[in-house]
Amino acid sequence: MVMIANVGIAEAPYSYTQEQVKQAIAPIFEEAVGTKKAERLLRVFDDNGMETRQFVEPLENIQQNRSFATKNAIYHDAAFTLAKNAIEATVPTALMGEIDAIICVTSTGIQTPSLDVRLINELPLHFQIQRMPLWGLGCAGGAIGMSRAYDYCKAHPHAKVLLVTVECCSTTYTPQDLTKSNLIGTCLFGDGAACAVLGGDLADWSKWELPTSTPTILKTASFLLPESEDVMGWGVEEDGLRVIFSKDIPGIVQSFMPGVLHAFGYSFDHLVAHPGGRKVLDAFEEALQVTPEQTKPAREVLKRHGNMSSPTVLFVLKELLESKGSGLMVAMGPGFCAEILALEWRETVR
């Protein structure tokens, strides 16, 4: 049994409505394809389940044509700030020295040494902490990070693990890219960070303030859809990372997920789903035979924050942190893949 002791989140500083983002990019498309076609293309912003999203920069900065180096440098500082804020919302400063391992998940910028090194240097995490940076997992990163934290805690039952997920999707925006994939990405993605602290069976929580019941991870599984590398991911261009985003994703969810759930073999009360978009959540309801009430937490996160890639599923988990019963965490990402975890809320063991 691996316990999830706490989940914390950090929102990016600039919040915009979907209409504000739509109006900001409209002139770019109107100039390129004409007003009538632009109006038709920009309908993807309407009735998509989202009201607001947060970005690490003002819209006027994001709209500029910038080099990969410039955008990546902005990512470095913004991702650090978001991740630091999320960690501080999750772990009391006085207890950071108790963390034995840090798993840092991101896909929207590149840096070596990896982000976790700067976090260790600037927070009171100890210098013998084990590091596990994970890159390139996209929207599945939050759930995959949880699974790797679970594996670590099973192998080291006294350990406490800090999972950090952070994405600055807005720093990858390329205004001169007028592809449908980029338009959909512009409509869906936001910025944010989330953390979780987990512990093994023998972890000592005597100094921690914990709720009376906490979610525990019972088992995990990974599923890869063969020959599906082109469904989603990044293309690397001279001006940065360009989103690859198939229009068939909702249909793939409907066909892929029933077999995944059957193979996993777990019934559940709560669905902790990565909200990839309204159509993806609709597909979840059909594929997993769940109710609108079960997808409500994911839809609420999508409504307020959009799709932040890897942190988003942890935002959903935070909505359900003090629940009871059983849960299923699921997220899908580049590969095309699905990560799935069985959760059960139990009385907290200190």
C-alpha cells in the first residue's frame, strides 16, 4: 500500500477567458485565411467546456514571434517558479528534509541539468535526495509520475517521494503556425503545476498534519497502442516545439479504453481522469460507462484551468482528496498510451 499524503497546486499568474484568447488570435487567422474562414475555424473556442485558463505571461507577449531559445529561457524561470510554489503548497518547509526522492515531470521546455536540480538547490530538500526527471510524457505525465512514485515506495517502504509536475504550454505557442493542430492546442492548453507527496507502508508521518482518510494506490498499469506515434506529441522546428494533435483522439479513446479497463480489472466510485478536452471526457463517459457525476471533477478543472498537460490529473485528484470509497486515475498521452491507477481511500496510518 502506498499512501498519497497530500496534493498541492500552483496556478500561473495571468488568467484569461476563452473569449479573450479567441479575440487575441483572431486577427492572425483573419489576415491569413480571410474573415469568413477564420470565423469558422475559431468556433473551436465556443462551447468546449472551458471558461478560463492561466498563462505564465501576458497574452501580448505570447503572441510575439520568438525564437526557440527565447521561449525556452522563459520556460526555465516560469517552470521553476510554478514548481516551487506547488511544492510549498504541498510540503511544509520544516519537513522538506524528510523527502527521499523527487520525480520531476515536464514536457514543454528543455534544460540540463534538469529542473529538479534548481529546486533542490533553492529549497531545503537534502542533497542526497534521489532524482528522477521524466520528460516527453505529455498529458500522461501526471499519472505516469504517480506510478513511478508508487514503484519507488514499494521498493523503499520507509521512503517519502515528492512528485512534481509542471508545464508552461503557452511558451511553446508559435503564432505563424496556422495548422489545425496548433489552433486546437491554442484553444485547449494552459499553464500550471501540481505536486503530490507519497509514502510507503513504513513511512513515518508523525510530524505531518494529515486528514483522517487519504487515497492509497493499490496497483498501476501502462498500456501502449501499437503504431500510434503520430497521434500526439511534438514536432521540433527551428522556431520551437510544434504540437502534433490528431483530430481522431476522442474516437481512439472510445475504442482503446474499454479494453484497457477490462484488462486492468477494477471497479470504482470516483473517476480521476485527465480532462484532455470536452470531447475526450464525453468519450470517457461512453468508453468507461461512467456517469456525468463521475466526470464532474474533471470537467470543473477543465472549466477553470483548461488542459495543462501533465499537472491536470493532479488538479482533479485534489478536488477528490477527501473522498471515500474507490477511485480510478487515468491519463493518456503521446505514444499513444494510457496510464491507469487503482485508488482506495483508507483511514490514515501515521
